[in-house]
Amino acid sequence: MRQSRAMSMVEAATNVVVGYVLAIATQIVVFPWFGIETGLGEHLTIGLAFVGVSLARGYLLRRLFETIRIRGR
């Protein structure tokens, strides 16, 4: 069964949101281990800097693999 472009975007967006929440939690725990002290606002900003890239990466990779799957039939 083929995945639509819209569902690819929904999947990629869900993956990014879950990843964003986990990244913020990880930063809050791990940064102090390396002597990096930041506030919540900075953690959120750092995380947001990567959201667009992660969303595009997830969507484009999904579409690439969908194209490969279709051509392989």
C-alpha cells in the first residue's frame, strides 16, 4: 500500500514533535554534565533551531524510500 504525501508529512511532523520533547528533556539533563548552563528559554530555542531541518529530513527521506519502493515493483 502506498503512503500519501499528506500522511508522510503527518508522520514526519509527529516524529519531529516527539523528538523535540525528548531533545529538550535530554538537554536539561545532559548539558549540566558538560558545564553548560542554560535556561528553559534557551533550551527551547536550541531545539527549535533543529525542528525545521528535522521535519524536512524526515519528509524527504520518507518520500525517497517511497519512490524507491514504487520503482522496485
